[in-house]
Amino acid sequence: MTAPLFERAAFLGFGLIGSSLARVMRRGGLVAEIAVCARRAETLDAATRQGLADRTTTDPADAVGDADLVLVCTPLGAYGQVIQAAAPGLMQGTIVTDVGSTKQSAIADLKPHLPDGAHLVPGHPVAGTEHSGPEAGFAELFEGRYTILTPEPGTDPAATDAVAELWRRAGSKVEIMAPDHHDQVLAITSHLPHLIAYTIVDTAVQLSDDLQKEVIQFSASGYRDFTRIAASDPVMWRDIFINNREAVLDILGRFTEDLTAMQRHIRRGDGQALEQVFTRTRAVRRGVIDMKQDKPDTPPEGNRGT
Ligand code: NAP
């Protein structure tokens, strides 16, 4: 244990991400006191039961009073309402950060409600699971994963450093990025793949009952991986698509063009064109593993059915 990085932290929202970060803080003694705010008694009881909250409340202004670090960890759609309710309690000099998956919308929702002298350091841990709620959290969630911070120019460097240090103590690699660039990158690496998974799984759901049974039965042949992604939290993902509309629509346009090209290759029986694409994509998988963003494939590629 080292000296705490912060005196008092206040979590606004305490699900998978918030509770995982609170576990990191407790484990490392990174903060002297933790206040937790959520709407439901079950959420607050779980925070207390797990020894993660020194104080719980349903009132955001009460949670942030005296806090030198405020962490907004609700779904994106609740940001405006939560920060507006918290604003009367925010101290001068408080660092306000968040964990939301889209960053331009986070800044637009949070910034107008902060008092002069508060520091906004938006953040996004690029780590997660398809599970939600405080019981789903674990301290190792962020280890080896990237956390992207998107402070606006002019933000106090000491505030950015303090938030970066918190994520480093969680085992994350920290990157600083412009918020619009973050939203473009995540549209392709995260938002589009989720949209495709939701759509493929739903296409199968719309098929006749008999075929659906077989889709589940033979799911090892590719569909299974999509079902895991498509089981992600509906509210969280609703908010991501609404809040990153422009970047997602842009990348979806490009994807649709590429899909149409693939359709043409198949119709024309152009095996060479298909093989070229598949060879390029196989190299991407090797790059992901080399950068330690996934475990090496086991069983070996090609042994998972077709
Ligand atoms: P989660 O597990 O569903 O938790 C959300 C929390 O927010 C719950 O504690 C919920 O408790 C609380 N909440 C919801 N609406 C609220 C409101 N209006 N006022 C106060 N509290 C409210 O969500 P999560 O997965 O931790 O995601 C939180 C944020 O992290 C999201 O913005 C998401 O974009 C981002 N993120 C998620 C992942 C991921 O894989 N899950 C990864 C990276 C970033 P009550 O219902 O009791 O209020």
C-alpha cells in the first residue's frame, strides 16, 4: 500500500465498471473514503456488502460533497440528469472523470454543469464484459487493457496526471486522445462489431421456430461468438449508438459498401478476391495477439467447426 491518491471519491453509478474501479482503489489503498450513489437500494446494499462503500446515498449532491474525485459511472443516457443533480454539491478543485464509451457526448453532457475551478478529465477504460451491475465487477478487469483519456486543451495537467495514475494503478495502459478521434476509433473497433452482432443474432431470432432450434444447436460454428457480444447490456448499448450517431453512421456506410463488394465476389464466384480479403484479416488477428489484446487462440484456428 502507498499513500492515497485521493482523499474522498464519489461514484455516481456503481455497476460493472464503477465497482471494478472501487475494488482497485480498495485493494491499493488509493483513496481514504468512498461514497456511492445509485437509484436502487439493491445497488447500494451490494456496494456496502462488498466492503466497497463507506457511505451510500441516492442523492448525487450528497455523494459528491467533500469529494476530491467524482467518477460518473452511469449509462451515458443518465449523465445530464446525474451531473445536474450533483452540481450543487461539487467542490472547487474537484476532479470529475467518467468511464463512458463515447467522449464527445460525455463532455457535452458534463461540462456545462461543473462549477468554475472543477477539472473535467473524461476517460474510457476499453475493457468490459457482457455482464452488468455491482456483483459483476472484479479488480483485474482493467489489467493490460487501454484506458483513453480525452481532456480538452487547457485542462490542468495535474488533474489529468492524477486520473492517469489511478488507471495505471488499475493495471491499464493510458492513452491521451482528442474526443472526436476517440469516438471515430471506437465506432470501428467496438460499436460497429456490436451492431453487427446484435443484427446477426436478431436475424436468426426472426427465422422460423424449427430453424432457430438448429441455429442454437449448431452455434459453435460462428454464431456462438456473436451471441456473447449480443448479450451485452441493452440500455448501455442503446445509449452508445444514440450518443455516437455520426461516427457510427459514417463507418456503417463504409461497411455497407464493403459488404456489397463481398456479395459481388460471391455472386461472381471470385475466389481470388475472397481469399485476398480473408488473408488480410487473418494478419489482423495475429497483430491483436502480438499486442496482447487477446489470448492466443485455443483450440488452434480452424478447429472450431465451420
Ligand atoms: P452497469 O453495470 O449497468 O451499471 C450502471 C450503474 O449506474 C448502476 O449502478 C445503476 O444503478 C446506475 N444508474 C443507472 N442509471 C442511473 C441514474 N439515472 N442515476 C444514478 N445511477 C444510475 O453499467 P457499466 O457496464 O458499469 O457501464 C457504466 C458506464 O461505463 C457506461 O457509460 C458505459 O458506456 C461505460 N463502459 C462500459 C463497459 C462495459 O463493457 N460494460 C466498458 C467500458 C465503458 P441503479 O440501477 O441502482 O441506479
